[in-house]
Amino acid sequence: MPPVGPRSGDAIFANVERVNAELFTLTYGAIVRQLLTDLEEVEEVNKQLDQMGYNIGIRLIDEFLAKSNVSRCVDFKETAEVIAKVGFKMFLGVTASVTNWDADGTCCSIVLEDNPLVDFVELPDTCQGLYYCNILSGVVRGALEMVSMKTEISWIRDMLRGDDAFELQVKLLKQIPEEYPYKDDE
């Protein structure tokens, strides 16, 4: 399959039902704030945001596949490009880039120059260990698991921590063989 054209993410984004960006950003901020209040430990909040994202990702992949008309990706490299160019555009309205591939083609970085989740956000000193956008790593991990890719995702750079971009490292741990719920011959 040839690389996904830059217009495909734009075309899908233009036809997807959207909510007000400020409402979305402020609602997400309220969720993070409530988690900080309830859980008190920043590391626990990071785990909870990742788990929430994972639960979203395992459901969001169905909508993505239905609306994007993307055919089955040949390999992990193509999958990462589709996530960056189509997935992030379709659901967040931003385009990401894929960089820093390792020699095996099993580890890369997805870099976001813009992230609508962090509008109006400043982290206080008490929250310096917080990965505010950790929900995104969970979404990507959950979605990839549903298409038979077990991954490990971690934040490398975060603009809320003074970096110049948001960078997620995506490492393919293993390709999960597809399992069918029943056998036809029984």
C-alpha cells in the first residue's frame, strides 16, 4: 500500500463530528484535576490516565477503521505512519510525524508539535512527575493491541516540562497472532 497522503487525514477530519475544542480541553483538565484530588499520588494518576486511554483505544479503533477506510497495514512502520497522519488528525485535529526509527523497525517516536489537550494548562510544582497527556499513550497502546500489536509506549518529550514538542516513543514488543473465537471444523 502506498503511503497515506496528507489529505486523507484532513478529509476525514472535515467529515467527523466534533465537539468544541475548549470544552474538550477543559473537560479533560477537570478529569485530570479530579484524579489528582482522589488519588493524591502523581504516579497513580499517570497509571490511571494510561488505563483510561487504553480503554478508549480498544473502542476507538473500531470507529477509526470504519471511518478511515484504511486497508490493513503491511508492517509496523506503515501502522505508525497511519496513526500519525490519519489517527491523530481524525480525532485530535493535529498531524504528527514519525521519527527516530531503530534498525529493526520496531521502535519509533511519534512527535506532536501541537496538542489540544494542553491548551490553558500549567503544571504546578507539586505535579512535576505528571504526564498530563498520558491518556494518549494509553489510547495508542489500546488501539494497537486490538490490531494484534503488543506495544510499550512512553513519553520522551513533553512541552509542559519545557521541551520543544510532545514525543511518544512507541516500541513494538510482539506481533500477536490473530485468534478466532471458534473453529469451523467442530
